Amino acid sequence: ENLLITQIKNSNAKIILVRGLPAEKKLLNINGVQIYNHLSSADLNKIICASEFIISRSGYSTIMDLMRLESKSILVATPGQTEQEYLAKFLLKNKMALSVDQNNFDLHDAVEKAKQFSYLQKQFINAHFLESAIEELKEKFQQ
């Protein structure tokens, strides 16, 4: 989040940052960037559907929401979170989402890569596809 805030200050794109802090309801505005500490599900859904790209962590429930909403996403796995790292790589390999490493994250570069990325079309995406990725991940840990 801090890395993103630092980089969005230098961007001229329209950016909305949702932090996921439900206890804090106020809206911040830094250099024209709207920063919400929390949004209702309905408001978050509207913002996601109206966005060209979504930059987020690659948690399972977040991915399921983004896939269902057919969002073009740029995933940044939390370092050390094996499930997030695996899912981000899996989705990148299957052209369902762009994945970038947090340690080398550059907002401008990530957005440019996303513009060139060949996102797989919706008709090829279904819940069974992601469920098979989770099952494959579980099997790796059981070995």
C-alpha cells in the first residue's frame, strides 16, 4: 500500500485506492487520488466494474470476485503467502491475470504490461478451473 501510494502521486491516471480498513470510514484525497478506507460491497462492485484495471493481492476470494466480474487484474502476491504466490503464477500462466512481483513493482510498468497482456476471454473461465488450481495447490502441500 505504501509503495502504491508513493507511486500514484507521480501518476496522471484516475486512480481510486480502497484500503480495506472497515473501522475507518473517511475518504482521503492525495494529489487527486481518492483513497477510501472501506467501501460497501455495492460501492466496491461499482468501482471494480467501472475500472480498466484492478491492482490487488491474489487472495482466493479476491480472485473469485475479480473473475466473476470479468475484471482485468494486476495481481501482487503478498511475499511469503504461498497460496497467493501460487495462484498469481497459475493465473498468469493461464492468461487470466497479469502477475507482478511486489519487490520490483512499478505502477507505470505494470499498467503498460497490462495494456499489452492478452487476457483470456470469459467463456474459457469457470469456477472449476480455479477449483482445480486450489486442489493442485493442496496436493503439493500434502506431499
